[in-house]
Amino acid sequence: MSKKEKFDVDKEIERLSRKSNVNMRKSEYSFDNRLKKLESEIDKIMDRKIKEFDDNKKLTSDYLGIDYKQDTIDRYREKLKKI
């Protein structure tokens, strides 16, 4: 009887170990998927921020590239004096 009990215990241990292995694999897969989604979100945000930076840089360069002549500035001053 003791041999049979030991055999049953071994089967139970094997069954539990298989179940734990399956659960560990599921958890690992779930964790990997979450990491991939997080990395994807980070990449999207970084791309958006880089695009916004490039747009802002372009606007600044456009602003700096405006050619103001002295006569243009004088006309604006005259208009401001009239107001």
C-alpha cells in the first residue's frame, strides 16, 4: 500500500508541476505582450514628439527668415500711431 501511495503522490506532483509550468508560460506570454504594447505606445509618443519638435523648429526658422525692411517697420509704426 505504501508503494501505491507513493506512486499517487508522484502523479500528483507531476500533475501540479505541469499545471504550474503552464501557468508560468501563460504569465510570461502575457507579460511579454504587455511589454510589446508598452514599447509600441512609447514609440508612437516619441514619433509624435519628434514631429512636433520638427514642426516647431520649422515655424521658428520661418519666423527668423522673414525679411523686414526698414520701410515696412516705418509703415507699422505709422499705423500704430494712428491707432
